Amino acid sequence: MDKKNNLSETLRKYTNIYEYKNNKWNVIVTEYGGRIIGIFPRNQYNMLWVNPDLEKVLFEKNWNLGGARIWISPEKNFYYKNPTNFEEWTCQKDLDPGNYIIREKDANSVKLENKFRIYDFLNNITLSGIIMREIIFEKADDILKIHIYENLVTDNFTGSLIDLWALVQVNPSINGAGTVIVPVKENAKPIPYFGDIPDKYLKCDKEAIFFRIDSLKVLKLGVRPENLPIEGIGRIGYIAKISDTEYMFLMLYSRCCPRKQDECLDLPKNPKIQVKGCIQSYNSGPEGDFQGFGEIEMHFMPCGKIEDRLISRIDYDLIAYIGDEREVLEKAKEFLDIGHIELF
């Protein structure tokens, strides 16, 4: 499903889509799920993972179609029917795929809205509200820069603060393993969110943590907000080989990240870990019962509470670039603001 025309044709059977295009980039946003689902440089390869069973997912109105999406955190509250023990994972349909509709669009932007009612399993109460996504194409020459605003207003408060959570699904590299890069302070320690991370999946130096994406084992990496090089500013990048000669680079960047543990809401599933991360990366595997993909993820500042409502407006960039190995490494170092990258 990596051909643009095939993807567009399949999507149009089930949903409205928005397409941004110029002579260097083509991007597809789908009303179903409110996602950026295709990023095609020069109309070639999709830089995002799309479920190989996409038509089945759309027909059954399920969530895991792929692409770049927004969720609500903490995961413990909204995705586990037995939150105390992190058991019985579920994805509530009002959250994803949701009830998104395209509200506005022009040549360089699209706005989507989702009205939702989801259950907070930890507090045993329903949360209702609206998510509004504004996707703006700010730069599209050799580098693609998509600026995204996420807006959340709830009708009530269930008893737990929440935050917005951006997730981008990616393919493993054609040579077996892609590389996630998270810039950090010296001596930063990775958080094994779901359980111990084998040594072969991690590399650390004084500037960054590197995490292997191969879709062979379910693992999750977290990085504490206190370990970000600049307070409140998060970066996470991904590099993978996409053809015999080309590599891709994707990055999430935001100034809206938590600055300390109290502002970081997503608890680890790993019972041995007591600290929380605002930058995360997920590696899928056969035991996860999903098709093979990885994710780069970013949690944002908690919503503000005004009387009995929660309100949030955050913004971030999704940046894309392709080139040969040397070009991609140089561009990635520039955008991540680090001096060295070690690929898996």
C-alpha cells in the first residue's frame, strides 16, 4: 500500500480525503481517523506506515490504519479496561477512528473536528468533548514541514488531568532496522516503559538515545522531561533506508512538552519503573498481534482546568526529508541539534 494512487483509491471508497501536492511532495489526510496517512516525496514511497489490511480496517471501522494521529493520555485511564493491572487493552471508537469531519480546507491547510465520549476506566466516568486538528503545510521544497495545532475542550472533568499525545507510525528499514533518535542531556537513562529493553535495541551517548525499530519484539522506550536538552522542547527523529540509494528522516518537534514529572502524565506499564516519559517510541512485534511497525511519540503539557472543563491548545512540527545516507545524516543532525548519529 505504498503507492499514492492505490492508497487514494482505497481511502475514497470509505472516506473523504484531503490532498496537498506540489512538484516535490504529496500528502494525504484522511477524514476517517483524522490522520495524516501518506507522505510521498516526489510521488514515490510513503514515509509513513499504512496497515497492509487497510481496506479491512476501514470496512470494520477499526483504528489501526496507520499514519500520524492524535490520542488522549494517560494510556492507563482510557485504554485499559482493568487499569490497575494494565490489562484488557482497548481503543475506544469515539477516540479513534473517532467521528472526524473536515471543517475547512484550502490549498495549504485542512481543519478536522472530532466530537467524542470516552470512558475513563480509572475513575469510572465518561469524558466528553471536542478535538480540533489544524494541519498547515508551511514548507515543501527539499524539506517538508507540516505545522499542526491540536485543540481540546472537554465538557467535564473525570478526576484525572489529561494531555494530548501525538503518535506517528513508521515502517522498519528495508535493511531490517530503522533508528529512532532522541536528543538528551549527558548521562540520561532510557525508561523501559513496557519491560526490560535488550541491549541490542539501545545505544546511548552523551547527546542522544538511539532505539532500534524492527517490529520483531514489543518494546517501548521513554525519555524523562528532565532529560531533554532544553526545558520543555522535545525532539524525536527516525531514520530508515527506503530504497537501494535513499534514506528517509522524520521528526516531531515541539515547544509544548512537559518540563518535569508533575507535568508528565503517562505512567509506565513496567511495575519496576516509577518515573514517566514525555518522549516515547514503540516497536511492535508478533506478540502484540499487530502488523509490523514502529512509532515516534510525543506527550504534551497537561490540559488546563477551568471550572469543570479541560482545555488545551498545543502545536508541533512534523518534518520530513529524503536523500542518500550522507545527506540524511547531515540533515538529521542539523534538525536534532546533535553532532553524531549511530544507525542500527
